[in-house]
Amino acid sequence: MHQVLAGSSAAFCQPTNTRGYKPTLPSAGHERRYRAGLSVLPCRANPAVPGPPELAAHDANLSPPQEKFLGLASGRRLPVPFPLTTCSLKGSGHWADCPRTRRQFAMTINSRPLHPLSRFGARLTAMAIGTAAAECISEEALTHLKTYKYSSVDESPVSKYVLGPWWNAFVRVLPMWLAPNMVTLLGFFFILGNVVLLVLFMPDLVGPGPAWLYFSFSLGLFMYQTMDNVDGKQARRTGTSSGLGELFDHGIDSLNCTLASLLETAAMGFGSSRAGVFTALCPCLPMFFSTWETYHTHTLYLGFFNGPTEGLLIASAIMALSGVYGPGMWTQPIALALGSSFPGVAHLLGETTFRDIWISLIISSLLVLHVPFCVYHVVVARRSKGLPIAPVFLEWTPMAVYTFSIGAWVLSPHSTLMRDNHLVLFCLTMSFVFGRMTTKMILAHLTRQPFPYWTVMLFPLVGGALLGNLPLLGLPSVSPSVELLYLRAYFVFALVVYFRWAFLVVTSICNFLGINALTIPRERQLANKRAALKKES
């Protein structure tokens, strides 16, 4: 008798070859010994019939995180340990009737027995990942995802009458096997691909670059907008809507705030100037306030004129115009563009440039339109619940720290980051910092948890602000190489922390809901095909 699976369970085994041991089932009663070897949950199509068995004593010894990640410690050749799914096929309800369970069970029992030290290490890994996941999102928080229902209001006539028909036509082209989160990710790849082109062909963000580069920026941003608006339609079309979809969608939007704006900065030829820093990082502000508003109202409000629709269209048009006329058009006086056609207007404008108009337009729309309406909706929501109003303004703390630390660092006369043209690396780093900060709010909204006031990623940002202003504290300034090294280390730190947190959260949600993150289960695909055939007939 050999112990081939991790944990306290043992299986009756007989040697078959040099690769390992093949368990046999001397009697039906021994099926319950194999519960620990499964990396998926048993089929529960018929609750009255137990799955590959309960193994109650074994389960009782495992904490929920350990049980969720049991697949990590079950065998050497198990597939990715998430998601833990149930079989939706109808039948006896027996675990052997589930193709997915049989397949992964076979992969487990045919793997080589683990050495005791390897088993111990695997169990420690499972416990560590489970504990980390529980710290990111608790079991109690996950239960709210069961009652999730998406809510949004879009008052834009452009969305309704112009882009809406395009989105409805585009989603019908997508295959039914394509998961909605993958649609979101493909849209984000249009932005990431253009960021790579930016680094290769126009790292100074000034240019002028080749005309095709600006057209690529414009097309990529438009395709991102399209994918961002059809992912929800694809989810409803395939019957795969969930809270994970909103988290994934708006999480990608948070990352894109800085990256797409970086492309816009390059398209307008602002470079690493104050205008470039403002253009690249200012879109984080409206995104934060919209997410803050959604946290309290549980509804996403998009006004008559909003950033995700009209804002992205304007940015895409700016990029296309730069491809036609060059980026220099945005920094030249408007009077030169008007020429002698409007001498009175040209004289009135003087040396005012398109850049000046652009920055004034962004600031006014943010302070006059966007923020007041967000505050209004939050106040109405709080009053309807009989809750105090004043405490919600303390929730602006992380954004205030984020904004003022960025300004204090990169705009400091003692900092060399902008003078040495490191805005691209800085914006890449800030995309992860802002993405983590905003996505935590989205997760708190979905799971009805307290507002997340802080993220560990802000500590290095405050440190950078201090580093760039050491002379103001009576200390010698650091060398440019040290400051650049600090920024690079910050980027690596933000990258690792962000993706670790994202992996644990997405895995926990997938495990809890029994869904896949980037694929549609085959059972659901078959059900969709049957529904389509039935509809056609």
C-alpha cells in the first residue's frame, strides 16, 4: 500500500511502470478515498448522490483556503488549480459522469508519488496561497458576489445613436466561445502594443514620428473603446455575466487611464514637459471620482458628455490629426493657424496655443462638470440611507496623496526625471499604482466592504516625493542615477505587487463562483450552441 496523494488520504495502489503507481478500486467503498486527489469539485447535478466522496474527516481538517487550493498539493502534474468547478451535466450526479472530473482525476492518479518533503512543501505552498488569498478577499466578502447585478446609466446621445449600432453589429461578429474578459483583454492589447511602438519609435514623446504611428495610436484607442463596450454585451450573449466581469473591465480601464493618455501626450508632442505630465496623468482624477461615486451608489453614471465615450473619441481624433498635420500643430499659436481669415480673433488670442486651450478644457470639465455631479450623486445616495455626508470626503485621501506626491516629485526643481526624459517609465509605474488603488475600490463596491483608504503602493510614491525634495529638508540632493534606480525599483515593486494581488483576487472569485477567468467552459459552450440551434429552428 502506497500513499500517492497529499494529505492524510491514502489510496490502494499497485505498481504499473517506472513512472508511478496506478490506484485501483478494490470496492466501490474505496472511491471515497480519492476525494483528496481531485483538483475540481465533485459533480452535484444530483445533490442526493454523493460525489467522489465526501471524505468528511479529511475536509474537516482543512481550512477554506487550504481546501480551495488543495489541487496544488494533490499531485505533480495537475493543471492550474483554478477554477474549482462543478459539472453541469445532468445524469446520475456521480463524479465519474463528469468528463472534467474524470480527466483531471486521471491526471492526478497517474502522476509520480511525491516524496514526503515534496508533499510537505506542496502543502505549505497551498496554505500560503490560500492564506494570502483570504487576506485579499475574505469568504464573507465573496458571498456578496452571489447577488451581484450590474447597474449603469449612460445619457450620451453619441453612445445611443452613433456608437451603439456599431457596438451591436461588432459583438455579433465575435465567436460564441470567446470569453467576455478575453474581449476586454484583447482591447487592452491594442493600447499595450502602441505603447511598445511609442517606446521604439518616439521615446521622447515629442517626435515628430512617422505618420502611420499616429494613425496606429488612433485606431488602437478606438478599438480599445469598442472592445470595452462590447465585453458586457458578449457576457450577456454567452450567459457568462458575473461580478468578475465588472472588476476585470474597470480594472483594465484603471490601467489604461495613464497608458492611453501617454499616447495622447506623444501625439500632441508635449514630451516630458509640465503639459505632458498633466496630459498623461490627469485622466486618473475623473476615473477615481467615478469609481468613488459607483462605490456609494452602486451605479455607474455616464453623463451627456463623458470621458469613456466622447473623451476617447476626441483623443482618437487628435491622434489622427497629428498623423495628417504633424504634432507641431498643437503647440503653435492658434493665430498662425487662423492666418488672415479671422484677424480680429487672431489678435485676441495672441500667443495662445491649442495646448493651452486643451489643458483649460480638461480642468474646467473636471472641476465644473464631473466632480460636482459625482459628489451630488453620492450625497443623494447617502441621504436616502440616512447616513452622514461629511465622512465620505475623507475617502479622497489616497487620491490626494497620489496627486500631490506626483506633483511634488516630478515637478520639483531638484528632480531630474523629467529633464532626463523618464516620463514613460514613470507613467508605467503610476498605471500600476493607480490601477491597484482604483481596483480595490471596485472590489469593495462588488463585495460591500469598507472603503479601502490606503494601498502599500503609495509608500514608495511618498518616498519619491521626499527624495526629489531633499534640499528643502536641508539634505544634499541625490544624483540622477540614484533617482532613476529608485524609479526602476519602484516599477518592479509595483508590477509584482499588482499582479500578485490581481492573481489572488481573480483566483478566489473564480473558485467561489465556479467560473473561468478567460475562457468559457465547454459545457456552457455546448449549451449556447443548443440554444442557438433551438432558436433557429
